[in-house]
Amino acid sequence: MTILFDKNENGIARITLNRPEVHNAFNDEMISDLYDAFKKLQNDDDCKVVVLSGNGVSFSAGADLNWMKKAADYSYGENLDDANRLSDMLNALYHLPQLTVTCTKGANMGGALGLISCSDIVVADESSRFSFSEVKLGLVPATISPFVIKAIGERQAKRYFQTAENFGVEKAKEIGLVHEITTSEDALDGFLETLFYNIKNNAPMAMRSAKDLVSQIGGREITDGLRENTAEQIAKTRVSSEAREGLTAFFDKRKPDWKNNV
């Protein structure tokens, strides 16, 4: 199996890249398996958090060499279909309604940086190294670029897309690719435990709506229409059953009765 999938009773789904012998490099089968896993979670109301990681010493070294060798003989149409499958998989991750957390370590190259850029939170082990390495092979990071540029901005992308330089966790954090740096597996586990604890009492549907709100509002000019739209959204939220329960619990000084607590 190219990936491992598990979801516990607390609504935490874990997806693990499972090709450690090739540093979890992508091939067409892994892309298909990831896409299926993300689509499975799309309508899973019992899931609150999705954690993505890799078996072995690396998160993912990008494209599998044998897959790339095979693709070298593809026609334009076959290459287009191949690229669209990767894009569809990344888009499925980007639009997951749940909080998504990616944990990196070791090599993180090429398409792996697409997964990283599509995630809400990225936690990197201090061993993590990153590179947009495509131009070294006469290629460009086109399929991952919409997600990467959203994550790190145009000026940083212009630099790293062209230089293909290797950089570490401190630089990755500086440019917005990574949120947190950990020094060991125990430290990573501690970070995740704290994260799960912090969101334990959050309203599940409110979290999803908050994530969607960022996608709707990000990058837009602040106009009267936008302000009116956001006012309508909070008004609708306030009359929802979830908000009524949250406010009632607050004033009653009790924990809210949410479903699927982490």
C-alpha cells in the first residue's frame, strides 16, 4: 500500500505516505491513493483533524524516478492527464473542510511541497530540507505553483522556483512554508497533543466555516459588498444550533455538547 489510513474514535484521521524505500516518492498509484483518501474525508462529519506524515526518514522526495522515466515517453495528452491527476489530488487536500496538519522530515522536494502548501498547519522536524528542484531537470513546478504561491507569495516563489536551492527549516519558516519546528518525535507528539487539546472544545462546524471564510476573503479588496457579505455570515452563524449551544454553555459555565470532540 502506498499510503496508510487510520481514523480514531476522537475524529483524528492520519494519512501516512508509505513508500519509505524510495523516500515516499510520488508515483501514479500514490497520487491516486491520496486522492481517494482525501475525497473519502470530504464529507466525513465525524472527522475534525487530518494529519499527514511519511514513513521512514523523509516526508517525500518528490516524483519517483521510475515514474518520471516512464512519463518521458508520454505524449502531450498523456502528460496532461498525468498532471491533472496530481492537480486534482492537491486540490482535494486544499479544499478539505477539516483542519489539516502536515508533518515533515528529511527530504521534501518537488510535488511534496505541493502537499505542504495545501495544508493548514505545517510542523517540520529540524532535519527537514526543502527544494523546488524541477528546473534542475529542465522542468517547472507548474502543477503545484497555485498552491505554493498562495503559501509563500510571488517574490519568494520567483527566487526558489528559479534557483532550485536547498534550504532548511528556519528559512522555510521565514518564508511561510512552515509554521513550527520540532527537534524530535517526542516534541512532535507533544505539539500534536497540545494542538488537539486546544481545539477540543471548538465547535466543529464553526471550525470548518472559519477555514472556508479565509478562502473566501483572502486577497479580496475590502468593499462595501464584502463587508455586507461577512456581516450576513456572522448573522447566520449566530442563529445556528451550534452557536446557540456554545453561547448557552458559556453562560451556564459548562462545556458545550459538541459532536466529534478531539
